[in-house]
Amino acid sequence: MNNLFSNIPDDLPDELLETVLDTGSVRVERIVSHGHASPESFWYDQEQHEWVVVLTGAARLRFEDDDEFVEMGPGNYVNIPAHKRHRVEWTTPEEPTVWLAVHYG
Amino acid sequence: MNNLFSNIPDDLPDELLETVLDTGSVRVERIVSHGHASPESFWYDQEQHEWVVVLTGAARLRFEDDDEFVEMGPGNYVNIPAHKRHRVEWTTPEEPTVWLAVHYG
């Protein structure tokens, strides 16, 4: 894979996670969702910071501390500090949602 | 700017470079080209490694050592090691080319 929009299976029972760059200090990951959401009551609580952008599709993130919802469409990005608890509340079932995440720190 | 595809001026006399994340160890940059190319005989020779993806538009990179040309369209990415001399040979005049670059190491 040297194209973020290629090699997307038609059938995607689980989210697809692929590391495209890993330098030890920074890891760039492609994530493909298609109607997926985080499991009920599950919150990500990550050791690393994560800068993440939606490239195609649509998604809704939820942050626990202020119960904030963030709508994400193509080009929208957020920076999620380590241990800021969050979840993917929704991704569109209409098309694949391609994310690019930069994990660092 | 919290959307990589927004705030693109209609008139772009020079390439637009904006840092969207800078952690000291990693810097994420949006670059917008619109028909721009590197100056004649100019080669980038960078201290840091650069992972770079084209999100919209089209571009042609050139690498000095093997005189290799790389065509870039939406989603295509390359990893350019530090001091690997390269230049932007061409970007399409038809539409803005939006790049996302991760500088590291």
C-alpha cells in the first residue's frame, strides 16, 4: 500500500488499522471504518498523544471530560492529548471513513 | 484552520505552508501548491526525514540520485529520508494540490 485510498476491502467486518510509518518516536497509521463505532461504554485512554484527521467519510468523536461531541468530515482534524478519554460514537455507513492518525510523544 | 481543505486562497502566488502540529520531535505541515514547482536547478536537502502524502490534486516529485520521477495523486505517499535530494517538478494548474507532510527525526 502506497496509497491511503487503495486496498480498501468491500467487506469490512472490523476496522482496518495499518501502520504506514513507524520511527520509534512517531507512528503514522491509516484507519478505515465503515459504520463502525467504539463498543458500548468503551473509552480510549492512550499513552501517546494522537493527531488525527478524517480524509474521506464522516465520523463523530466523543470526549468524556466535558461530554463533548465533535463532528468530523473530510479534512477535519483534532489533536487528542494522551489520556484524554474519547470514543468513536459513529462513522457513516454510506462509505468508508479513512482516517490518518499521527501517534507521538 | 482545523480543516485541511478549507482556507485555501483563490489566488496563490506562492505555495502556502502552515504548521498544524509541532511537538519538537515531529512537525505536521499542510502545503498547498497550485501549479507551483521548485525553482530551476533547486533541490531540497533536508535535515529531517519527511513522510508526505498528496490529498488532492496531482504532483510530480523528482529524486536526484537515480533521477527518478514519482507521480503523486490523491492518497499517494512517499517517505523521503533526510538529505535525499529531491524537488517538486510539477503540480497541476487545474486545482490546488494539498499535501500533508510529517517531518521527523
